[in-house]
Amino acid sequence: MLAGTSRPTPFTFLMIELASGEGCEGVAEAARRLELATGDIQGAAEAIQRAGSPAR
């Protein structure tokens, strides 16, 4: 976590998500989860950009 905050950083979240305790038991599963997360992040970024763009 960042100093002085109670929120996990994206890196901390990623490390927790890829832990064996979370059911991530190998490289293939880690890669699958990273691909899903990448898609989710790109979708969120696109939605934020659309929300900030003036209507046409």
C-alpha cells in the first residue's frame, strides 16, 4: 500500500490476485488473468475517455 493510505496499489492488487491462495496455480492461469485484467482496464479507460469527450 502507499504510505499513509489504506488502499492497495494496483501492483498489490495484482500480486494478491495472482497468488496461489486465490486459485492461481500456474503460469497459464496467471497469463489468462492478466489478459482479462488488461481488457477490463482498457475498457474502463475507453469509457472514461468517452465520458470526457464532447457529444457530437
